[in-house]
Amino acid sequence: MIVASADDAVAGIADGSTVLVGGFGRAGMPYGLIDALIRQGATGLTVVSNNAGNGDTGLAALLKAGRVAKVICSFPRQTDSYVFDQLYRAGQVELEVVPQGTLAERLRAAGAGIGAFFCPTGAGTLLAEGKESRTIDGRDHVLEYPIRGDVALIQAHRADGMGNLVYRKTARNFGPVMATAATTTIVEVGAVVEVGALDPEAVVTPGIYVDRVVNGSPA
Amino acid sequence: MIVASADDAVAGIADGSTVLVGGFGRAGMPYGLIDALIRQGATGLTVVSNNAGNGDTGLAALLKAGRVAKVICSFPRQTDSYVFDQLYRAGQVELEVVPQGTLAERLRAAGAGIGAFFCPTGAGTLLAEGKESRTIDGRDHVLEYPIRGDVALIQAHRADGMGNLVYRKTARNFGPVMATAATTTIVEVGAVVEVGALDPEAVVTPGIYVDRVVNGSPA
Amino acid sequence: MNPDQLAARVARDIPPHSYVNLGIGLPTRVADHLNPESGVVLHTENGMLNMGPAATGDRIDPDLINAGKQPVTELPGAAYFHHADSFAMMRGGHLDVCVLGAFQVSATGDLANWSTGAPDAIPAVGGAMDLAIGARQVFVMMTLFDKRGRPKLVPSCTFPLTGAGCVSRVYTDVAVFDVGPEGAVIREAFDVPAEQIRDQLAATGLRVR
Amino acid sequence: MNPDQLAARVARDIPPHSYVNLGIGLPTRVADHLNPESGVVLHTENGMLNMGPAATGDRIDPDLINAGKQPVTELPGAAYFHHADSFAMMRGGHLDVCVLGAFQVSATGDLANWSTGAPDAIPAVGGAMDLAIGARQVFVMMTLFDKRGRPKLVPSCTFPLTGAGCVSRVYTDVAVFDVGPEGAVIREAFDVPAEQIRDQLAATGLRVR
């Protein structure tokens, strides 16, 4: 469960994996794990994250290293997303844009064993084109399918030795849903605490969802 | 938000309402609110709860008073569910049995604005008869629809003045999902605390889901 | 009316104790005009209720940001939750009011605010579609005309839709409009008489009552 | 093999550090035979991980019960969650093992444990169907024959199904069977030779390898 380094934490991630990457902007972004993934070398990755990288670090660095074949996200275009922008315009990375809440719900569905769900978001828009739709109770819905990850890379505030996690403020964002949606969930935390030190009423991600924890220093 | 009595809390519940009632067995059962609902007199109710009452108190007393037209639950038959058993056999109450997790997920769907979802639970069984089904990724699924309440009656451990709630141990059970699924959510709590006294990281039900809180003594 | 006056005007229409999401950009300014006594609670879709004002100086915490990724603060009674729960809250219709910017709004309440449909644009939607369909009331804040003088309140949107029939009211620098199945109605004209606004819009092909 | 010996036998097959749900009744006894050092974590579907042994005396807390509504205790590292999250955990395939009782199991792994199909019975399913389809491995504990001597391991279930093809192993008082698409196989015979069990079941119409 607790591993010695970020490099140990990302060992074995295969080429072509679907990697769920937590964070919203910089909050909750597992920088240490992404850097380790770049060193690890896996390529042809599908990355699922809210954004497509900022500046030259984190996801942007992974993209720049040429490891990403496809990005599934809600908002790739930011003021400092020049790495992604360039690759996308050069046709070197595929993009699937998903409304932010639908992205979260499709990840949840994967973790919760839901086969598909009818969602009102995006009905009647470009993003619903080609998708099955249905009117339920007078409202238009689009059928959305789960997004499963081979690996999730997330950041949390504290973990105990069983992998129970708590987060900090809005850095929680996608972490708890991504943890449920991946075969292997890897977590970078600010500190590891004793089993029993986290309040059982306040655990956000129970250890059942967590495979590897590395004590890293959040950015 | 904070009301003076359980009677004030249940005022205005209309005949024919769908009432979501929290609790699993006796844990988390809002006894004070159910007793007040009996005094209040609303009838022809559809009750959604995990069970259909124990002994002569709580839901069993509401059933015995003849106020319930239909029960939607996962497990009506218990060693001491004689009130329900008798009414059911006499044809005086309608029953819809839903697998426990599907019950929780249908309530969540109502709260989360999901129009319907494909669920593997119960596929190929009697409980799926007459329901739309579909094979997704080689697995059989049943299409399930949201269960919305006009009112939710739940129990929590503490509320602050904004209606933020925390629960206690396994008494949490259906409370948080039912709170999201009803037009009016009414909560019986062990104590009301100052706004700011609950840890924002540990709030389970944010006040946005809560309409009325009464300081009651949990059984 | 300048943007700050308009923000104040929108703030006045938000009922006390409402749960409100303020979109990125112009709508964010509405927060500065809400009476702290009003009990209005701000939601940010990245996972928080009871968001406080922007953080500055020592109060900046990289773990505490709003949907625009700007540092913010926490008010007493705050709650944090993950993205699936946050968007469930929106999609489930629990927010009373959402205030959004727009490229175009149609007289029937269609909203276009995520894409100008430019062929070389990189598509990016964020939470725009979730906000559009989620709140009980969706208010739009925008200028009535764009920089080139083209109306942004239109008979039907030419830009790609964010949501269909989702907007109920449009606050512009010139007037406040109600929009919906019955079409657009001037609710309040600011500096110019309503009749003049009607004529001006009629010239663009939009009938407003 | 008596029920407690059988519970010990099941406990031995649960890998260390597994997340396990023990069904109401006989399976609950498996807990008493798990080595505390094994790191096996118990889930109870009413919203808890790291459930401890039954509570007695002063340790009884009405807010802390298991799925059978019996008072239990909490171990260090416990976590509480609501019903939708708890059943998402099950349905999503996160539990390693679930141990259930049964009325009947078919050679292909169909499970019948919620209803005997009696015409006057009040239907009640609880979490049975969720447990049946949720765990990575579903073990059944049951007697091989019912009180009237009818086999409970059958070519195909005559009682209403809880889940189709969901059981992988059946622990009975007589033998342990693997079941699945390939049919039933004796994995381990206890007091009686496997051949004799095969003959006995063949007489009921069930071919077992």
C-alpha cells in the first residue's frame, strides 16, 4: 500500500493505458506522480482529466514528451495550454470534450457499476451528436457511458496505512470519483498517518479504492 | 430552517404525498417525525424506506393508523413486521420491492438529475420483469428510473443553523441520499450547533438539501 | 449601465437565502454586491458551498479556488464535496439561481456561451452545459450588442447551443428582458425608453414585447 | 462438517487483505475464524468498512449495527458512508469476496436465496441481489441437502433467481464445489469420498466432475 517513491508508485503502467488524472487547475494535481510517469516512459496513453495541462509542467509536460494519444476532458483550452493547443492543431493528439459534470458522472458510473445513464446535460447540443437520446418526463436526455481507467493518479491531503483518504478544500475535486473508477489507484499525499488517526465519519475515500500511496509534497 | 417542534416540522404534508423515510432497522429512523406525521394526519401516503416498520412504533404505527397506500422498500418482511404483513395480506397496502442498492441509486438519481440508468442488479430475475433491459459490455442491465419524494423525513446527529448535517456511524444509511431526492427535506437531529462548528471537510449533507430541522432526541 | 451597476442590479434580484452559482467573468462581480445579511450562499462547481470573497495576500491558499481557478475564501458554514456530488447538486436542480455570461441568448431562452463555432477553435465546454440546465433560474448578464454592434439577444442562436430553453432572464447594459416560450419581454429599461429598444431590436429581426 | 468447521474452512480460503462482505446468517460466522493478522477488511452494506466483532454489554451502540441489524463494533481504520455509496462499492465490483447463504445454487453458478416462490410469501429482497452481482467472487455456504433431503446444488434453480451465473464456489457440509460455465466440480470432499458424493448427486439428476 505505502510505497517508497513516486517512481515505485507508477511502476508497471503499460503503454496504451487509460490514465485518470485528478486535479482542477493546479489544485489536487498529482505533480509528483505525473513527473514519475514521464520518467517511467509509458506512451500511447489516453488521459482523462478536467483540463489538458498548464504551462510546461504536469500534464503539459507529459503531453510535450509525446506520451499522450488522446485526451478526454471538459476544458482543454486555457490561457497557458499552449502545449496541448499545438499538438492538437498539429493533429498529434485526439480530443474528446465532455461536459464537466458528465465527465464526473461517467467516472462515477464506472466506479459504481452503472452500465449507462440518461443525462440531461448537453441534450440538443453539438456534444450530443451521434449519441442515443430519449425524452423522459418531458425532458431531453443523452445516453452516457462509463469512463473506466486502468490507472488513476490523484492527490490527497492525508492517507492512513490502510489507504483511507481525506482531501483538503477544493483540491478534493475529481480525486474521490477517479479513485473508484480505475483498476489501480495511485495517490500522492501530504502525509501518511497511523491507522486510526482519521475520523471514520470524515474519511472521503475508503481504502478499498486505493492501491498505492506515496508520501509526496503537494505543490 | 430550525423549527420549534416535530409538529411544526411536518406541517403541510399533503394527502397522497410520497414520503421518503430514512433509517435501516432502528438506526437513523426519525421516530419523532413519524409520530408527528401520525398526529398531523396526512393519508394516502406512498412511503419509501428500506423496511416496512418494526413492532408497533415508527413506520409500523403509521401503517397501523391506515395512512399508507403504498410501500416502496427492499425488505418489508421482518420478524416483527406484523403490522405491514397483516395489511399486505388483507390487500390494504400496495408493495413495490426494489433491491436495496437499486433503491438507494434510484433515490440518488432523483437528487442528481439523472433521467434513468442501466443497472445490472436484478437482471434476469423476477424483479426485472416488465422492465426495459439491455446488454452492455456483455452484461445484462435493467433500466431503472428515479424515485422522487415530496418529503423526506430523516434523522441526523448534528445540524448547524444553515442545515449542514453530520450523521453518526451506520445511522447515516439512507439519510444523505433521501435528503437530495425530496422537494422538502425534514431532519430530526440530536443537537443543533452554531454555524461554523461543523468541519467543512466532514459535512455529509450540505444545507442546500435541508429545509427544516428540529432538535429531537434520537431514540 | 456599466458592468458594476449591472452586477448590483442582478444582485438586487437574488432572493435572500438563495443558493447561487456565479459564472466565470462578469457574473463573478455580482458577489461584490450581495448584502452579507441576505444569507445568499455561493456555490462553486469545483466543490464548495458558502464560498467567500477573493483571497489576497496571506489568505491565498492554492487548495482553495473557484471555478475560474482564482483563490477564494471560506465562510462559516462552508462544505466541501467532490465533483460528482457538486454536479449532481447542479443537475438535480438544487441551485436557486445561476448567473452566466453569454455570446447569444434567443428570445425563447436558448443559450450559446461555450463556442463561437469558429472552425479552427479548440472545443472546450467546462461546466457551461451543466450550469445551463441545472439551476431553477438561469440569469444571463451580457451586453445587448457585441463590439461590432451585432445583437446578442436574437430570434434564434447562430452559435452552437449550450442549452435549449434554459434562460429565464437576461440582464444587459440597456435593459432587463424576460425570455422563454412566450418570447422576449422588456422587464426594465435603463437609460433609453423601452420603445426605442424595441425599435432597435426590431431592426435586427427580433420582436420584443 | 459442522457449521463452525465450515466457517473456518471458508475463512481459510479468503486471501489476506481482502475486502469481504459476509451475508446474514451462517456466513456471519466466518468472521470468528478470520485471523486478525490477515488484514481482511469486513464491509457491511448498511454503510461501513472495517466492521469489528459483535458488540455486547456496554459496547452496544444503537447507531452501530450490521446488515442483520445486530450491534457490532468498529475497528481502527473504519470508514462510514451512505447507502448509495455503499452499494456503488458493491455493484462496482470493489469487494473481493462475498459469502452468502442459499436456497439453491445451480451447477452454472445461478443463485437462488431470496424467495422460495411460495405463492403467499411477502416478497423481500434486501441487498441479496446487489451482493450476488457485486463481488469479484461470490462464495455460497449451505448444507448440500435441505431438511427434507432434497439437494440444494441443482442442474438449474427452481426457486426464483437472485442472480444469474454469479456464484463461483459452494461450501457445503459435505464438500466444496466450484461452479460456473463449465458446470460443477468437486474441489474438496470432507468425510465421504468424492465418488460417493458424485453418485449421490447423479441420482438427483446432477452431473458433477
